[in-house]
Amino acid sequence: MWGKVIGDANMEKRGNLMLALQARSFNTYFYLLSNSVIQPARYLPNKLAGILFENKIDYATWFSDDPVVIHATHMIPINPSSSLTRPRVFVREEWDAVFSHGRATKDDPEGVGDDWKRILHANLALADPKESFKFFRDGVDGYWDNRWVDGSASRTWYLVWAAGLMELESRKAPPVTGSRLQMAREREIRRKQGRK
């Protein structure tokens, strides 16, 4: 973006290349769709690799083995490039597998603590902006706790984020959610399998 702002076309191209490499590597090695063939099948229910290094895959972060923390750490920072690096189809699968059925709003051991609710629901906007907007507008059962938003962003920012994605969805704009990347990956898999 900065290259575009200052009129440096080469910087803009380098930034686009870096984003494309990041999106491709994350969506190939870290984010595990149900049809992924890269990581061992036993990891697919986790939806994330967590940590990859040398010949090890670990469903953890360097500071926690809590699934909420593992997933939320992979979601930040949330910004416009998130729609490229975290495709809608992945966000939906991850949400359904890990956070659906109220698990993203519970405070008990089966749920999510206050620190992560904003990140999970801001990420949800990539796949379901209406539900994300509803959370930031209404809270949980009409209750809003300001601890759900920290100093890094405001409730208004999250509402605008979700509303902007709702607007894109309503205009049926070309997908900005990485679906073209996913289609290219699927074409490559079919090509390797000898199918068209």
C-alpha cells in the first residue's frame, strides 16, 4: 500500500509479491482445509498447523497450547490483507470446527476468554460479516463488555470493518477472500493427479 501512496511502482510490486508469497505459503502449509493433502491427515481437524519448523509440526504457539490462542494468534493482525491470507472458505471451516455453537462467546473452560473475543469475531467478518457486525453491535445476548476490545482498536473500528465487508458482499464484488488462490491450488492438485 505504501508504494501506491508514494507513487513507487517497484515498491508496490514488491509488496504485492510478498503478500502473494505469504498467502500461498500460509494456505499451503499452515491453514488446513478439509481437502488439504500437504500435512498429515490427523492434523486436518485442528484446521491449523500451529508451529512449523525443520521436520516438526506442532499444534501450539511458543507460549500456549490453548486452541483459542493458537487460532487467534494466526488471525492477527487483522487488516485488509487478511482477506487474501485467510480465505473465506478456510475461515468458515475453522469457525465451524473450533468456534461455532456459542463457543466463541462463552467464558467457561469450553469457551473463549475476554482477550480473544474481538479477534475471533473480527476474523469471522471475512466469512460472515453480518454475524461479526451483530456481535460488535449487540454483544452477547444484548450485553457488551468493554474488556472485549483492547487499546489496539475500537468497537467502532470493528463495526466499520464488518460493515465494509458486508458492503463488498452485497455488491457481489470480485472475491477478495483468496478464493482465486484456492481455485488455483485445486487446479494444481488436479493437474498433478492427471485430471483436468
